[in-house]
Amino acid sequence: MAESAFAERSDGGEEKVSGAEVIAQALKTQDVEYVFGIVGIPVTEIAVAAQKLGIRYVGMRNEQAACYAASAVGYLTGRPGVCLVVSGPGLIHALGGMANANVNCWPLIVIGGSSERRQETMGAFQEFPQVEACRLYCKFSARPSSIETIPSIIEKAVRSSIYGRPGPCYVDIPADFVNFQVNVNSIKYVECCLPPPVSMAETSAVYMAASVLRNAKRPLLIIGKGAAYSRAEEAIRKLVGQCKLPFLPTPMGKGVVPDNHPNCVSAARSRALQFADVIVLFGARLNWILHFGLPPRYQPDVKFIQIDICAEELGNNVKPAVSLLGDINAVTKQLLEQFDKTPWQYPPESSWWQTLREKMESNEAASKELASQKSLPMNYYTVFYQVQEQLPRDCFVVSEGANTMDIGRTVIQNYLPRHRLDAGTFGTMGVGLGFAIAAAIVARDRNPGKRVICVEGDSAFGFSGMEVETICRYNLPIVLLVVNNNGIYQGFDADSWKEMLKFGDATEVAPPVCLLPNSHYEQVMTAFGGKGYFVQTPEELQKSLRESLADTTKPSLINIMIEPQATRKAQEEQKMTKSPYKEFLSLQGLNVFPEGCNVREESLAFLSWPLCLWTPAIKERIACNAEEATRILRSCLKLEAEQRTSQCMGFGIGSLGLEAPFRGPSMSKPVFLTWKGGCNTR
């Protein structure tokens, strides 16, 4: 039984300890190293007590970011970080981080102050049913019945967060507990919970899985973040090398096996998924990231071998040919034993490998061609190829944003497990700076000198940009790259923005996806003492990134201006999309020009709600239907079309009511198409 480091004698000679000190000691006993939060009534004393015991406290600027950071610590270290928040609104702000941890399956402890017990139901300050509210997002949510029971509740929360499928837990602390003094002898500290038990799959199931894999004509391994969390990298790398199997990492499965491994088929992702006949899932779920395992993204008769620690996950969306329930690392070692007993290799010169290699070569060539373009503003591929050339191989890469994250993932490589953090399964925007802070704090303690690179879109940066102050306050040498296209998905250049505002108030004419052009986000960093760069050319990007990586004493923010209409290269899977209006919304399927564009006019044909068209040339709005809109656009843009060499580019969105600009590289003015009314597609 552990003893408290806090002990005071009252006048009667009895040793006393406060509730805050009991909480801090309980956390210390459970090997909690990091607390992130925002203090205030009634939790300030808890943070102070934790620091006295050597627990690191990081004060954030928003509870949501604090929760993101604490959950990232859980993923990186295997022990939960703690998010400490005040009652009511403070706890509610943290719910987004709890939900993100829950969906990502990361261990996390949230400790929330709450109103005094005697004031419950009376309209107390920030009174809220916090235990009940958190149950939806947690594995365990409870309020200790007394100060004496706090250690056991915290032990259960820590244990629950790491046992089985990891996840968040919540502990509610009434305000009247925090400063209340109790006899130290009345507190029984529970010893640190044991590491999670390691479960193994049934031997017969492992044998069956090995047999199915041996008979595969087109095998594929998919490595998920569950494999990264379970520290399965050594076993999976051995399996890949020994059996010569192609593998595909999920976004946060990158680095379990290095991205530059010859068996990595990320560059042929769609082809690999669509034509594989046997797929082994290593801690990867058949959710939206993997298109649910369903046709047309997969073969109708594909066989899945599913390895997961959670029994409830087995069979979701697709019935697996073989289910292997257990720890990813342990089960992978069981598979290796089968192939050690009866060695087997997938033929490296098979037609499947030839198909994958050909597709990889063509996709990589297309990306390199885009990256080599000399036109300004830069495109995404130019930026990311420049970044990839300079990044240290052992750095943490944090990424968020729409195009920024999706395109960056295909170019920026990872070589180590648990070194990529992104929007994850929940697709959460705003996680970037919280994740980067967590990675930098952990790196400082465990791997001094290791760099953290945070790559964000300008929209994503806005969700948690004030955490730049946190970064500067703790002097974390994070290199923050803001890939700035002036918008969500896409935006306007300054001239187009100015021209558009001539036609009305921004609330009426500005597309919902637009942000202010040429915003100087780097000045946020310099305002707090860090280094800021505003770059517009590859040469400026190279220089600023080189200087930022060389300086290990200060954080940096590089504001990278790119073409506002930049997008990713054409995707093979676009033709398999079932959305009735996605092709129109992306504007890559609208033919407003008679010839010379690889686009289709019929994209407008299925829109049956009223359209409203206006152009700077016409200087008025015109009510029209889809056919009339196409005719008018052709007429207005005929001259520009004759000068163009590339296909139409525009906004890709997921909601209606947008003012969508049609703008190409050689066009001096945008044309807007607005659709009004309800969605009534066929």
C-alpha cells in the first residue's frame, strides 16, 4: 500500500491531507506523468498538488485542446494522460476530446470539478449532470462517494482506460472535496494497476488464418493504428519480410513498417483494396477509412482475416473468413510461429505484384509531375515534396486539414511507429496543436532532440491557433507549417475576393468555404516570441524550413501560400463514389467549355432545384435552370476557355447553398454558380 507524500499535523497531533493532495497522490501512484488542462474553481489546487509530486502540468488555452493532448499522451506512451477541467462549461468543452479518444480507442483520464454536493439541484455555480453526460463518451464515469474512496476510483479509471480496448474514463470531483482535510490514516492508496493482460487467439483459428493466407492469389496486409498502439512493429516487420507480402498502412498505421519498405503499396491503395482476394487486418477497422470492406471498393468474395483486441469489432460490416481475437502483437507472433514451422513466401514475381508495382509507378510519376510544376502560387505536391526532402527521419508528424492531410499523407513518409498523429477515425479538425504539444512534451522527456512537425491547413489552424501561446510559453521547438489556400477545401486570391465584394455584403456573396485571403498566420507565432515566415516560392520554403529545423531553441510557424484553387490529383476511386452531387460539387465534372477539358456536361443534369448564376461580366444575378446555366457559362467564358490548358477547377464541398466559383489558372475573374432551395436529386 502506497503512502501519501502529503502529511500535516493539526493541533490535535493528527496528520491531515486535503482532497486535492489525495487526488494528486493517487495519480502519482498510478504512474500518471502528465496533466493538461485549464485551472479555475474548483480544480486549481489539484494542479498545484500534482506539480509538487513531480507530475508535469501543462496549462492549455482551451479544454478541447487539453483533452486532445492528454489523449495523445495515452497513445504515445501507453499510459493515460490526464485532462483537468473546471465544472460545467469546462467539462463540456472537453467532451469533444473525450469523444475523439473514444472513437480512436486511446487511453485518457478526464478529471472534472463539479458543484458542491450540498448545492445540487439548487442552481449551483456551473452545476451540470457531468457523470451522466460523460457516460456516452467513456468506458467508465463515476464520482467518488467520499475523499477516502478517491484512490480506488482513480485506480479503476486508469485500469479501465488501458485494459481491453483502450478508451477515456471520467472522474468527477465535487468542489467541497478539494480543500477538505481528512486524516491521512483514513486514506488507502491502491497500488498501481498491472499492465494490461495479453490475450492470444485460439490456436486452431491461427492455423486456419495461415492456411487462408497461403492459398491467397492476391494477398494484402492492412496495418492499423491498433497495431501501432500494441507495439507490434517488430513482429509485423518480420512477417512482412519473411513472407514477402504487400502491405498497406492506414493513416496512423504508417511507420509500423517504414513507408519506404519495398513491400509498401500505399501508392497503389485503391488498386490494392479493390482487387485483393485475401486481406489481413492488423488492428484496422472496416469503417469509413477502409470503405467498410464493401464493393465496389473490394471484391465481393474477398476474404478478411481480422485481428482485433475487441470481440465486438469482429464481423462489423463484413463477416470475416477468420477472426483472431487477441493482442495484435501476440497474435502476429502466433502467425509467425505457423510460418516458422512451415515456411512460406508469396512469389515476388507474381502477376499481383506486377499489377501493384505498375500502378505505384504511374501514381508516383503523376505526383512527381505535379510537384515539379514551376508555376506560382505553389500546389500541394510542390509543397509536400519540398517538406519531405528536409524532414528528419525520426520526427513526429502531426497533420490535419482536408486536402492538406490527405495529400500530405501520400507524400510525407513515416519510418517509425506512433510518429504520425492526425484527425483520426473521428476526422476531428482542431487536434493538431494539442497533439503536437503532447508529442513535444513526451519527446523532450524521452527522446531529447527529436523534432515535432505539425502540418496544417489554414482552416484547421483556426480551430486551435491560440495554442501557439502554449507552445511558446513552454518553449517547445515545434515547427508548424500552415498550408494556406485561403479557405476550407479551396478559396479565393485577393483580387478575386475584392472583385466579389463589389456585388454585395460578404455574408451574402462570399462562399461559405472562403477565408480571408493572404492572412498572416505567422504573426501569431512572432507575437508570442517564436519565429514566423511568410513564404510564396519553393526557394523561400526550403530556406525557412532549413532555418526552423536548425533552431532547437524556439518554435517556428511557416505560413505557406499556395494556389487557392489547388486540389489533389485525379483519383481512381472517384468513379465509384455514390454521392448524387459530389461530382458537381467538385466542379471537375462540369463542362462549361466546348472542348479541351476532360470533364462532363451531364453533371448539371441531375440538379432539379433553381439555380442562380452571376459573373463579373454580367454584373447581375440570373435565375436559370441547369441547361441555361451551362449555356451562359459557356458564353461568358469562351475567350478564357480558348486560352486554357488545364481542366476546370473549383470547390469541393459537402453542403448546399454555396457560391461556387469557376476559376482556372489563366482566368482573371471568377464566375459564380449559386444553387438555392432544397436538394431534390434523382
